[in-house]
Amino acid sequence: MSVRPALVVEWEDKIVVASLAGEIDLAHAESLQRSILNAAVGQPSGVVLEMLDVTYLDSAGVRLLFLTHRELERRRIPLVAVLPRMPVVRRILALAEVPTVVPVKDTRAEAITHIKLDKAATAAAQLQHALDSRVLIEQAKGILAERHGLSVEDAFERMRGLARRTRRTVREIADGVVNGSLDVPA
């Protein structure tokens, strides 16, 4: 009979830090996973699974990592693991190719920084996409206004109407206008 592993959950900068200690085996993996997922309520920026004090890990523990990652990914919450320097645990996780699915860091601080940088990069990419879309739409409004003698407001309304009728985005319509593959009827 194995000893129940310890789980301590803390919040740090809107990130859940779940620290595991002891032996993670079949007898406890499922309840640990439930506890970790229950801690990730309220849409945290991410979850750090700190395993620095894990002394034993069997296949159920490896499965816990994969299943937790899958569920958090479904919720759009990143998971980062902090692994012990113990060669046995690291080797088990490396053989199971955990680092190809779950980012692995050496310290809690590195894991938290990874999540923050990942969130910032995602936000920057979203902002860039929005800016690119806006520029494209403005270009298309100008082209249509010039081509059909419309105001830019009317040009936009025509693009929006066509987008609704064809179940496309205004950006898709604007792209077609700018690249010459589409004309919005007057």
C-alpha cells in the first residue's frame, strides 16, 4: 500500500501552482488529477505542476500529466511542469516524451515566466492580427469608395452586407477586394 502523496495548491500572479510531493502511483493519480483540475477554476493564466519533491512516478503518474494537459488545453489554460533533478523521474518522463507535450522547466520562477511570456506573445499576435485586419478593411473601403463613388461608410456597409449574405468575415471580403478577386456590387 502506497502512502498518499502531498498536494499543495497556491496562486501566484493569477497562476495556479500545484506542488506535488511523494509517490505518484495508480492508487492516487486520479484523485490528484481531479484536485489539480479543480484548483484551476476561475480561468487562471496557467498552471504550474511543481514536482520537485516527487520521489516515485509510475505510468499512472505519467498518464496524470498527459490527461491534465489535455483537459487544461481544452480549457485554454497552459500547463508547465517543474521537474525534479532526480535522474530517475526525469528519465521516466523523458522516455514517455512528456517534454514534447508539456513544457518542462527547472524552477517555479522559470515556469511562471514561461506562462507569462506565452500569454504576452499570444496577446501580441492577436493585436497584430487585429491591426492587420483593420488596415486591410480600410484599404478595401478606399478601393470600393473610389471604384463606385461611395462614401467610406457606405463601402463598409456593402462589405458587411456581402459578408453576412455569404457567411464570410468582413476581413475575407476585404482581402478579396484588395487582391482583386472580388468586387462588391454597387
